[in-house]
Amino acid sequence: MELFTTNNVWMMICTALVFFMHLGFSFLEIGLTRQKNTINILFKNMFIICIGLILYSLFGFNLMYPGFDKEALGILGFSGFGLNSPITETGSLDLSYNTGYTYWTDFLFQGMFAATAATIVSGAVAERIKLGSFMIFTIIYVGLIYPIVGSWKWGGGFLDSMGFYDFAGSSLVHSVGGWAALVAVYLLGPRIGKFTSEGKPMVIPGHSITLAAAGVLILWLGWFGFNGGSVLSADPATTSLTLVTTCIAAATGGLSSFLVSTAIYKNYDLTMFLNGILGGLVAITAGADQMSPMDAIMVGVIAGTLIVFGISLIDRLTLDDPVGAIAVHLICGIWGTLAVGIFGKMAGLHQFFVQLIGIVIIGVFCLLTSFFILFSIKKLSGIRVSEQEEIEGLDFHEHGMDAYPDFRINQH
Amino acid sequence: MELFTTNNVWMMICTALVFFMHLGFSFLEIGLTRQKNTINILFKNMFIICIGLILYSLFGFNLMYPGFDKEALGILGFSGFGLNSPITETGSLDLSYNTGYTYWTDFLFQGMFAATAATIVSGAVAERIKLGSFMIFTIIYVGLIYPIVGSWKWGGGFLDSMGFYDFAGSSLVHSVGGWAALVAVYLLGPRIGKFTSEGKPMVIPGHSITLAAAGVLILWLGWFGFNGGSVLSADPATTSLTLVTTCIAAATGGLSSFLVSTAIYKNYDLTMFLNGILGGLVAITAGADQMSPMDAIMVGVIAGTLIVFGISLIDRLTLDDPVGAIAVHLICGIWGTLAVGIFGKMAGLHQFFVQLIGIVIIGVFCLLTSFFILFSIKKLSGIRVSEQEEIEGLDFHEHGMDAYPDFRINQH
Amino acid sequence: MELFTTNNVWMMICTALVFFMHLGFSFLEIGLTRQKNTINILFKNMFIICIGLILYSLFGFNLMYPGFDKEALGILGFSGFGLNSPITETGSLDLSYNTGYTYWTDFLFQGMFAATAATIVSGAVAERIKLGSFMIFTIIYVGLIYPIVGSWKWGGGFLDSMGFYDFAGSSLVHSVGGWAALVAVYLLGPRIGKFTSEGKPMVIPGHSITLAAAGVLILWLGWFGFNGGSVLSADPATTSLTLVTTCIAAATGGLSSFLVSTAIYKNYDLTMFLNGILGGLVAITAGADQMSPMDAIMVGVIAGTLIVFGISLIDRLTLDDPVGAIAVHLICGIWGTLAVGIFGKMAGLHQFFVQLIGIVIIGVFCLLTSFFILFSIKKLSGIRVSEQEEIEGLDFHEHGMDAYPDFRINQH
């Protein structure tokens, strides 16, 4: 009982930290985009948090943890609508549900994860997607696709039976969001002015690097809960090792992005440094409990390097991802999932291939489903705002508001 | 001892989260008001935190937890000045003081709550109250009125004997602040330009919706501690259920404000969404431990709806509440207190009336005392700044500073 | 085992809170400086966090906790490169390493402290130091000097044997940073425009008091972990007392700075209020576990007063410290260390002199080493940017970026 209470306290704190990541995502996204779309992005993010949690309580949680039969294939299951808390004979909450925490904690921790997948997409499609269309996409993707993929591993489905490992979601959360971001960016097309007629990428600067940097530090803080809580108990050895590998990968991810980008572009690029930190965090997420600090250094160094080349690659493909979400969440998510087969306790050729197969299956499923959803919405109601709206800003057109209406500058 | 330590850890973390709400309140308040009064608002908030804590340590804590005699009426008691920690015979802190946490934790957790009541008023009176007068009001209201009301329920006074229920303070914290906000707004009058000569409300836009949105997310995070800590132990079943109902009411509060306001005003209004989240949080606070998730959905949906109509009502009464504090804290505080008698484990006609009686008693007391305090200050030294000061900004006149003195904009 | 788990949870949470202080430091520093150097400051801070953690994992941790021989003098020791986690015979983490937490938690908590020393310097040298030179200084100071000084007390070295007491680092962290800040400010010289040709100090306003105030509240939150975690267990009596003294000293520090500065300058100066809070926090840090709340009030009141006179003194010495780091971290750090001999359980003439000797030894060592490092860098590659770069801003010259490139103001 004492240990149960402690485990539950730890999980509740981690839940709060994962919730707080939404402020980090919001700051990062509005910092790296133009002022005229700030309200729109904040509105999207508030919507994602709220609807994500409600859908997850209505059916997502039960899609993700369907209680698969042992004989079943483990692809799709459902344990009913609503939150059905296990009750003991005396009518109180059945604490034997889990050795680590209560049913309610379980739901809330997983519910906070659910919204994250849509938030990743939000960044990539910023400044040009129709708000209504994005909301419909979010409802379907967070409500159905995310929990189905999650059930394959964390719900005890076929990826789990296969031996696929993803500790806290390099694939199950970050790549799931990343694949949809890739599809959405492709279907939407680039923002006006992002590429010259020859396809040369132009810089469209954001409106507050201060907010972007604050967002990254808040996300790093949130990752204490994202990875620390994924231990699913307060087990001292595993939780504390996980926090160490998480922080070390973040640090080396940032440093390597900084060094590589400075070597190439002869410029101390803060945005690259920030995305390197995030890349390191995403990459360590699949194996944070399986790595030594030295392994984490390697995972982070490679993630930081991938960020620099990845962002450049996305540009060269004339894909427009305003915040670098694809490089951070998809590329580093894949890297981190593979890294479980290369570094740490589980390293081995067999594991490497299992990881690869998992990545491919998740990728194909997410590409197909997100394409189908977004393409359908595009045909039915359109996904992109008008040229006039894009130029004048979504805040004015969709919200009739300005984010900084009374901000005045002194004349010196 | 193990359990005691865990309980105490949980309570300390919740204390830290409630403390952090002050950043949320600050961001919300300065975001929704004009730049020229930013320093003034930050100054007020810093003052509230600091003086609130000190007054609570000198006498507030002992007013609120007076140790009423069982035979006494339980209206007013006092257990002496200063913090008198219980000491065992061997000279160490007496842990038998409480099964859940130490005397020090108890003080600090409750002390963090105390300052909140004044912060609520701060938002409603922003941009026109005299700093000195507000400081005097804060000292009396936080130092005396808040702990006296608190003693009636949480200190074991007559409301507690009556069966009145307020888990974490929909009434005891939020309405106590809300009633004073109502009185203060009435006595102060509206800001210049808020109403036309025909009484038609005008929009006075704030200076950063980004800060306002960040404030709401920080407040939501803080509510993990506000409600989670009000369990007064780390009891797994109750704490985790409380966090679930809290988050669900916040989410449905936001969504319902968004949907209702969009239906009425044909506009995606982010401020309404944000206030809906806060309304849901305030409303669930009275019964967060007594509700099922489905109850919490209902409490939130109604709170979000009340926000839209409440803000409109305040406007029509030609009351000027720049941040919507009255709708959020008073209206939703009352709603949440009543909801304890309508939804959840305690629902019942008797309980409903007990809740109603409690609301009325608290309301009358707070209206009278805050009117007496503010009216006296008004007569003695005035409560409103001069017209020139209001137009030119309180920052320049009271502080000789500008909040963004070196903010420059590039000429494109 | 239950208690061990709880202790470890508490320490991990405190680690997260100390990490979050870096956002507080960043906000404070960029808020109080000019917009044209924002990117540069954020870059420095990101670098400090990342390199600090990596260096600490490679050798800093083992320099600071060298496992001194009992007979040795305890000045310099080293227990080898890298993180060498203690392993039991069965191959799992040896939990008997410590009664309070795991080896990994120990490393991470201490690692988060390490970066703080350089962050303090960062504020003082802002707006004029060469980025490359600052990075070299950081590597040496955080990598070598900080852990060596730390080993003298927390690593069981000669200051510890002597009876010197510094609970959470008024001297070992804050003064260590403060002394280097003093040397750096002296060697760098003031910013262009800070002093008239007659040496009269001018105000160079920062670009966002909002960020500065947010930074202070985040730092206060972080101090829950900084001091609370320095108990090195979740012991209920000590941790909760520590949080109470910490918060009370912060509150009285702020209030006394506010009152003293208002009395002298006839002005409600928010920056003074903010620095007073920080001064109170720094001062209580040395003896937070040894003080009663009444002692904490005295420590805070004196710290707040010292801030007002200290900032004025630095100005009169024509030293240019843009954020007040020397007054906050050095002067209040010294005050707090002395206060251990004046107030609280350890008060006494002998202890006072031991504290004084410790302060002098640390001061001489930090002054000499930081002078040697910075003077060498100055001779080798220079430490100050060119006049043109300083005037046009470091963001443009070192980073080719602007912090708010798309921030636009509506024309009213």
C-alpha cells in the first residue's frame, strides 16, 4: 500500500508534467510562426487538449487498452464506451487493477499522451490550414488512429507479441504524429513565399524566438514526466536512469546540432540548437530505460546531426514545415526506435529488424489513414485557407482578433 | 511513517503547484489588459504573494484553524500569533499533528491558497485602482476576511457543522474573491472608454493573448495541486479521481464556451475558450472528489455555458471587469458549490439547500465586509487614479517605468 | 524500500524543478537586457545547460565527490572519468549507495546545480561578451572550478571537516558564480552608455519587465527543489520546514526591498521588488534547514535591504551588472552564509567565524581562478565584442538573427 501510494504519486506528477508540455508545444509553434496567425495556433492547441482528453475518456482509452484475447491477432479491439473503473466488492476503487497506480491515474496519464500526436501535426500545418478542417482531422486522428496504433504495442497487440520495443513513444507517439504531418504538409502545399518559383527555400521568420526557446525548455521539463512516467511505477533504479538518459540525450542533441550547423553554415543558429535538443529527446524516448549514459550520448549526437540534415532535406523536397516537426518527430522518432536495436541492453541484429518492421508497419498505416482522412476532407470542404486569408492572417479572418492588439512601442 | 512521508511529499508538490498559479494569474491579467498598466499589475501580484504569505504566518493561519470548541458556535476563533509548531517531548516536530503531512506543510499549502482570493480581485479592478488603496484592501481582505470565512468550513466552524461541502474552495476561495471583485468593480466604476454614453459596452483589447493563453495553461497545471492537494493526503483513489474530474471539467468547460460563443457570435473567440476552461476548473473545485467523470462533464458543460452568458450579463450591467473574473470566479464558483447538491455522491435536495444557504451566508458576509473596507478607503484616500493617470497609464505615473522600454520593431 | 522509493521520487521532482530554473534565469536575463541581444543570451543559456550536464557526467561529478581519504587534506580528489554506477552482485543498481536516492538521481540533481554557477555569470556579462570566449570560460569554470569548490564541503573536504555549513549553496553555488561575475564585469568594463564620462550611472532599460517578473516566479518555484532537494531525502520535518523558511525569506526579501527602495527613491520600483525576492532566496539557502520562520523573516528583511544598497554600490563602483547578479548572488550569498552563524540552531560566535573563514577561502579561490581564466582568454582571443557589434547588437553579428523578426504593431 505504501509503495502503491508512492507509485501513484509519481505517476500523477508525471501526468501533470506531460500536460504542461502543451504550453511548450504552443510556445514553440507560435514563436516560430508569424504574428498574424498566433490566435489561430493557440486556438488549435486549446482545442486539441480539450477534445483529446474527452475523446480519450469516451472511447480512446478503451480502444488503446482493449484487453486483447491471447489467441487473437491483436489488431483491433474495444472494451466499451466510457470510463469503467474497476470496483471491489466493497464498492471502492479496485487497487489490484495495477501494481503501480489507480485506474484513474492510468487513464489521465495516457490521455495526456493522446493529444500530443495531433499537436505535432499542428506545428507542421501552421499558417495555412482551415481551422474547421483541422478540428475534424484531430477528432479522427486522436480519437481513432492514435489509440489503434497504441494498442498494437502498449495494449498488448501484435507488435508487442512480435517483440517490438518502444518505451515511451518515439514511434507510437512522435512518429504517429510525424507521418501525419508529412502527409498534411504534402497535401497542403507550402505557404505563399516559402519557395521561389525555382523551388529555392526562403526564410519566413517567426515572431518570437524567446517563446520558441521557452517552449523547448518547457518541453524538456515535460519529458521528465513523459519518459519518467512511462516506467509506470516509481521504481527507483529505472526511473532515475531514465531521467539521466533523457537529459543527456537532450544535451548532446542540442550540442551536436549546434556544432554541425555551425560547421556547415558558419553561424550560431539558435533554432538549430533548440531543434537539436528536441531531436535528442524524441530519439531517446524509445529506449530511455534500456540505455547507459554513454549510449544516450551517442543517440543524442546522431539525433542532433540528423536534425541539421533533416531540416535541409525537407526544404530541398520543397515541403514546408514551419517548425521542423517532421525532422524532430518523424526522423528522430524513427532513429530512436532503430537505436533500441543498436545501443543499450536490447541491442542486436534480430531486435534491429523487429524495430525496423514495426516502423514500417506503423508508417504505412499512418500514411494511408492520414492521407485518406485529409484527402477526404480536402475533397469535401477544402483544407487550405484562401490566398487573401493566408496573406492577411488567420487571426483576423477566422477569429476577428489580433494577438497583440494593444502592444505599443515607444518612440525613442 | 512511509505513508506519512509520501503524503507529505504529495502535499509539498501540490503547494509548489498552487504557488505557480500566481504566474498564471499574472500572465492572464496582464495579457488581457493594456500594456501601459503591465508593471502596475505585476507589482500588485508580487505584493499579494509576499504579503499574503507573511500575514498568514503572523495570524491568518491561526484565524482559519482556530481549534473551535465543540460547543462553540464556530464563527470566530484565534489560536494565537505566529507559527507555533507542535513539538514532541524529545523536541522534534510532532508528526502526530496530522496523519497526512507536517505542520509546516499544512501552513504553506494553506498559505498559498490565501493569496489567491486577493489575486482574483486584482484582475477585476485592473487599470484604474490606486496601488496604495489596493494594498490596504489586500492586507485586510487576505489577512482577516479570507481566513474567517475559511474557518467556518475548513476550520471546523458552523458551516462545517451544518453539512456544507466545499472540497477545495469554489466558494471559500473563488467566490470569496469574486464577491469582493463585484463590489470593487461597482465602487470603482468602469474604465474610461469601456461604455459609450448610452451604456453600450466597447472592447478594450489587451496587449498579449499569448500571455493570456499561457496563463490559463499554467493555472490548469496549478489546479492539479489546488484540487489534488485538497485531498490532504496522497490517498491514491481520491487524488487520482480528483485529477480526472478536474481535467475533464476544464476540457468540457472550454469546449462548451467555444461552441456556445461560436453559435451566438459566429466567431472562434479564443478568450471565451480560455475563460470557459477556467470556469470549468472553478466549478469542479467544490466537488472534485465527489463526482464521476460523467458528472464532471456536466459540471464543465454548464460552467462553460455560464461563462458566455455571464460575461455578457456583466457587460449589460455596465460593470467593467477587464479579465472576466466575476463570471469565472463568482458565477462558476456559485455554480460549482450548488453542483455538489445536484451531481455526484452527495447529490440530494437537502444537500442542495445546505449548499445554497452556505453560498448566501458567505455572499452576504463578503459583500458587506468588502463594501465596508473599500467604501472606507474610498472616503479616506480614494480608490481610483486620476483621469490623466488612467489615460497615460499607471506604469508611468506610479512606477516611472515602461514594461517594454527597449522593445523595437524592425522596419520591413 | 518504500521509504527509499519515496525519497527518490522527491529527489527526482526537485531535480526537475532545479532544471526549470534555467527558464527562470533566461527570462530574467533577457527581460532586463536589450532586445538586440536576446538570441545571444538564450544561446548562452542553452549552451550552459547542455555542456554543464555533459561535463558533469564526464568528470565534474567525480571531482565533486572524490571520496576523500579520511587522513587526506581534502582539497582535490578525483574518482575517475564517466558515470560509474555501483552495481550489486546480481547486476542491478546498488541501492545501498545512499539511503535517500539512487546513484543516477544523485548525479542528475547535482548536475542541475552545476550549470547554475555559469548562468549567474551569464547575466552579469550580458550584452558585451564574445560568445566563443564565454563558452570557453563556462567549460573551465563549470567543468573544474565549481566541482572543486563543491568538494571542499559537499564532497567531504576540508571546509566540511572545519565545520563550515552551507545547506544548499549560498556560497558553494551562488557566491561561486557571484565572484566570477564580479571579476568578469571588472575585466570586461561597462557597456557603452552605462556611465557618463563623469562616471554617473545611466539607466539602460531592458526589453520586457514581464519576462523578468515571470523569471523571478519561475526561479522561486525552482527554489522549492533547490532547497527542498538539498535535504537529500524526503524527511517530512526537514523538507517542509525548509520550504517554509525558503518562501518566507523570499516574501520578506521582496517586501523589504520594496519598502526600502520606495522610502529612498519615492517610487514603486518593480525591479527592486523582484531582486529583493531573489536576494531573500539566495540568503536563506545556506541555512534554510536550520532556521525558524521568524529567523527566516530576519534573513529576508536584511537581504532585501542589502539588495537596494548593493545595487547602488555596484553602480557607484562604475561596475556594470545589467541584471543585478552581483548584488543578488554574491552579496546575499555572503550574507546568507554568515546568517547561519547569527540566526537559527547553529548560531554562535565560533560558527560565525567558521562561516567567515569559509567565505574568504572560497572568495580568494574563485577570484584568483576566474581572473586567471578570463584574463588568459582576454589576452589570447579577447573577451569583448567590437564597438560596432555592441551597438548593432550581438544577435545580428553573432547569430544573423533577430529575436522578434515578424513582430508587428498595429497602427492605431
